[in-house]
Amino acid sequence: MSGKIKVTLERSIIGSTQPQRLTVRALGLKKRGSSHVLPDRAEIRGMIYKVRHLLKVEDIAGA
């Protein structure tokens, strides 16, 4: 699991629970449409899984 992944906040966090909001913030996402490149690690994947209904995830090849 080496490499990088790009996560984009596709849906608003309005109506989400507080833990989901904190998870989105911990991923480095603030507004709808914002993106962040993160290392592809198990703990990051777990955070993404928790809020997967709000995100778009892309693998970055060669990174």
C-alpha cells in the first residue's frame, strides 16, 4: 500500500454527525469541492471508509 490517493469532498457535511465532520476535517477537507492528496496508508483508508458517502477517491499513479 504505497503511493498516494487524492480525496475530494463531493457532498456537503451539513446533516452529518459530529464524528463524520471531524473525520472530514482531519482528512484536510474544508469546503465542498476541496481536494487533498494523502499517503495511501491503512489509517487514512479507515477514515475514508467512515465518510465514503461524502467523498470521491482517486489513486495517483506514479506518486
